[in-house]
Amino acid sequence: MEFGESARIAVGALRANKLRSFLTLLGTIVGVTAVIAIISLIQGMNAYVSDKLLSQGANVFTIDKFGFILSDDEFRDAVKRDDITFADAEAIAGLSRSAGAVKAEVERGDDVRFGATRLRRIPIKGVHGDYAEVDRTELLEGRHLTASDMARRRTVAVLGYEVWEKLFDGRPASGYEVRVGDAKYMVVGVAEKKGSAFGQSQDNFVIVPLTAWQKTYGTRNSLSISVASIDQASFETAQEEARAILRARRGVAPGKPDDFGIVTAETFMELYRNFTSAAFIVLVGVAGISLVVGGIVIMNIMMVSVTERTREIGIRKALGARRHDILMQFLVEAATLSLSGGAIGVLLGIAVALTVAAVSPLPAAVSGIAIVLGLAMSTGIGLLFGIYPAARAARLDPIVALRQE
């Protein structure tokens, strides 16, 4: 029997028993839908996280008092460390040969006002050094803060795009004064829009000179230092140089652990990959259970089909059909059933992923690999669980089958 004829018979059986066919394929549909949606969302998140974490550049690392904290004990130990200071940043900038740009930064929330408009708890970033190069900050208008602004403690500011939009409603802002807390700052620039990352705006900030920030809020705050190496090849060297400079300045004895933390984008990427790998295994495992249940249902329905069509099988054998023909006929029918469920599941999975991406911050990336995997899994399940009913049909004695009423 040709493949096309077997497939036609399977489709005819689907049409003849629509409700039974739907219930038969429900497990496969649910399983494939889950697999496609999960893979699409995780692939979208992988691309999104990689893009956002590496937006500063793969050659940037950050030094701060805490580093990457994963437990309460580590946090309690880190709190006891000395603060990272402005002098530490200056030492790295002056002594490290592999550091292409160095930025010192501290942040706190405060209200920002212009005219009658007041924005609550806006992150106020005090910066010193090459912040524009490290952060890759582009301007919509005006200029960046200069070394002279920082040295002279000038009360000037660069607004984030979102702050500018809310305060000035799209009008030019350079040359106007805004009130940050109780101090007045002259706007000298507006940053270009960056969008959001992980549901958080990257445009909601005000940048001021670190010296002016400390004049307003005090100097008893630990800084973070961001370093961009000259190039990717010198990235590891720049980290080691910064580590050696800080250990020497802070009096860390040889053999003792660092009393500061160095964090790179790869640190967060590794944690993210570990998390998503575990989540992927669990979620795909759950989806796999649905597929197995769907396969068992297909096997049961195929067993019923063999029983219902015993006389038909006897007639086919009497007309010359071999065991191989009967076996292939029922295997093709099982595969066609499961492939139909897989195709529906693929379409639903894509729809679910795109819907989630549309109504939430989670991105989705539908790939051809996911679609092929979903169809292959559903077809494989159908073949696997269709073997026993097909073999049973192939073994039927034609004489006994013809006697079946």
C-alpha cells in the first residue's frame, strides 16, 4: 500500500470521528504547544539578556564593595569592607595600562522638578571620569559633562530621555534649570533613548558631576568603578591590573581574598544560563509527559481502530496484502494522527509565545529548529506508540478476521 493511500485513510478516519480525533490528539497538541512556547520564550530571553547585559560592551567590568552576592553570609561579610573611594578610581585610571576608560559612580533617589512638574525618586547618578565612553551614552541634544565640570563641582546635569520627556514634553532643555532635591542644576544635555531592560527603564535618570553630588549628599557612600579595557584582548589583563592596584591600596595581604568584588557581564550571563537550563529541563519534562500521555491515548485509539476494522484487515489480506503492508498502513495512520496534532500544537505554541511577548516584557524568538523539533517529537511519539497496534493488526489471521462480524 502506498504512503499516500494510508495517509488518506487516516485523514478519512479523522473526519469521520471529529470529536474522538480531537480528544485523541489533545495530549499531543498540549505537549507540542508547551514545547514550542517554552523554546521560543527562552530563546527570546537569551537574545534579549545577551543584548542588554552586553550593551556596555563585552570589555567592561565593574568593581564595587559587594561584588556578586549569593548568600546572607556573603552579604554580612561584604558590609564590613571598606568603601570604594574616589581615590581608588583615580589610582586605576592612572596606573592601569590596559584600562581604556574608567568611570566612578554613586547613585541615590531624589525628586526632580521643573516648573509645576515633579518627578518622584528619580535615580541621581554622580559620575566622574569617562562615563560617556564606558556607558556608551549618546546625546539627543547638548553636551556631556566635562572634566572641568567635575573638577569645579559645577551644578550641571544630563537628563535621561524619560526624565526630559516628562519634564519638558519634548521641548529643548539645554540652558534651563531643574531642581534636584533642594539644589538647582543647569541642564547641559539630554541622553538618547535606550529603552527598557527586564521591564525597567534605562532612561529614567539624571547624571551630575560626582563632586557636585557629594557636595549635596555627602561623601560617606561607597562608589562603583566601571572599567573598559583598551580592547577585548586586554580584558583579563585589565581586571588583573585593577585587582592588584586595589589590593595594594587597601592593604590586602597575599593569600587573602579580595575585599571588593569584580563583576562582568559574563558573570550574570552564566547565572542566567544556569537558571534557564534548569527551568528548561523541568518545563520540557512536563511538556514531555503531556506528549507521552498523548502517545498512550493514540495507542489506545489505534487498538480500538484495529478491533473495529478487523474484517477490513481480513479482506485486505485475502486480496494479497502482506503483513508489511498492514503494519505500514497502521503506522502511517498513527504518524498522521500525531503529526496533525503536532502541526496544531506548533501553531498554538507560536501564538502563545507571540501573545506573551505582546502583553508582557518577555520577548519571544520563534525558530525553525523549535518547529522542526515539535513536529519530529509528535511524529516520533505517534510511531512509537503506534507500533504495538500496527503489529497486532499485521499478525491477524485473515480467515479469523473474515469471520469477524
